[in-house]
Amino acid sequence: MNCCNNPKVFELSNKKLCKEHFSEYFESKVFKTISQFNLIDKEENLGVALSGGKDSLTLLFILSKLAAKNPKIKLHAICIDEGIEGYRNKTIITAKEFCKKNDVPLDIYSYEKEFKMSLDKMLKTLDIKPCTMCGIFRRYLLNKKSKELNFTKLATGHNLDDEAQSIVMNQFKNNLMASARLGPISGIKKNRAFVPRIKPLYLCSEKEVATYAFINGILDDFTECPNVVKSYRAQVRDMLNNFENNNLGTKNAIVNSFLEILPELKEKYKFGEAGMCKECGEVASKDKCNACKLLDRLEKAKTNS
Ligand code: SF4
Ligand SMILES: [Zn+2]
Ligand SMILES: [Zn+2]
């Protein structure tokens, strides 16, 4: 079954869609996700984590449509510049242009300024997996700056593929507590030190996001971080992509079955993240947060070299 007589750009399990009908389908899926999981209230000072990649740009594009119809929803983009030469400097230019065009305020925070060292330099100083180091500092800065900017929530561009990968990664690493923090709205327990994160693209596949971004002229040049090839996530991603190719619906099944057990997981691990870092006041499971621990190690490595 087809939607109309126009040329088709996307094939669903039961029909093929043209540009216009695919965009309609995609947007309504995102808006349904927002209402199904109560992600956005009528009044919000909503932060949007913008990397300049297709997911976060698509997210901001759709949220701008929502904000245009709901003047009490204010959008404010923040971008973290980790300092990855040849990659992040390019996506930041895209992010800046996009925000200017769509009239969304944008703040950029760099590792260089906040931690006195770019990610590239950190990786030369300490032998830690790039994405582990990058992720700890990015999560730290996103939360800290979201509080400073008084965001009621922070929206991120995570899609269905990202979530399926995270679920499987945590399972493979026997880390169900990390899975308890997943879901369309993050966190285990309400905590004033933690700005809730929402994922409006939660049920949209990577392929759907890429198609929407492309046909709406949001982004057509999909660059990838050079460090991604060294990541555990990339191995799981490739495995799941292979599996999906041979068994259509696998990623959907992983995420939907996870959603069924998520309330129990959140209940089981609700005491897991109640702590606060004694050094910086950010969320921590023990008395020091992971970012402060890493900064100590970087400092030691620097003085020893
Ligand atoms: S791929 Fe890894 S190093 Fe690159 S931006 Fe993502 S988390 Fe950071
Ligand atoms: Zn059509
Ligand atoms: Zn700390």
C-alpha cells in the first residue's frame, strides 16, 4: 500500500511513503512520544543538547515547531566542544548556523575552558577509552550548565538505535543499574541536583532520523567522530545492524521489551544516585563524582610526565 502517487522515499513494514507523508509520519511519531511519556509540559525552559549532528539538529528542528505553537515553551540550545580536531570544530559551525537561522539562543562550553584541556590532549595524557572519558565530562557539563541556565529539562537527540545499543551494552556488561537510568525520561529518582533528560526521538530509528534530516534539508553531510571506531558501542551497533538486516524489528523489540521492565528497574535502583560530590556538588553515587575523579587522575599524570 502506498500513501499517494508521489515518488517514495521510505518503506515501512506495511507501506511506502513519499517525502511529505514521511515527514508527517515522523513528526507525529515524535509528538506522540512526547505525549505518551509526558516529556514536555505546557510551560518549560527547555534546554536542547546540540552537537551539530543529524539527531540533535532534527530534534531542535521539531521542537522549534512545537515551541512556535506553544509560546510558553522556551528553547535554548547548548553545545559541548570536547576538542576533537577535524570533527567537533566542523559540527559546531553547523550548530551555530542552524541556531541563527532558527532563532534559538546557543551557548557553547569547551573542555579546554572548563577543564583546561581538550579531549584530544586528555587522551594523550591518560590511557582511557575515548568515549568513556568524553562521556563522563560531557554528562557532567551538560548537567552543570543546565542548572546554571535554569533549564526545567534537557532534551537530547537519542534515537531508538542508541537506546537499543545502550540496553544491550549494559546487559553485556552486567550493569542493570545503568539501564535503570535509561528510558525516554532519564534518572532513577527525583534529585534537585539533576536536570531531567528527555529523549523525544526515542521511538524513531536512526534511518528514519537520517531520512527526515535529509529530506527537510537539515543536514546532508553525516560526519562521524574519529574515536567512534574504538568504542564498545560501535561493536554493539554493528552487531545490531547486522541482526536487524536479517531479522526486521529486532531493535524495536529490544526497546519495547525494555520499556516493559523499566518501572521495576527504576524501583529496584532508586537509591543508586542520591549522592552529591563533595568537591563540586554534582550528582555522584559515592562522595566524589566521576568527573572529579578523572580530573585528579589527569592532574597526577600531567605532573608525573
Ligand atoms: S564517539 Fe566517543 S569520543 Fe566521539 S564524541 Fe562520541 S563519545 Fe565522544
Ligand atoms: Zn504521499
Ligand atoms: Zn565532582
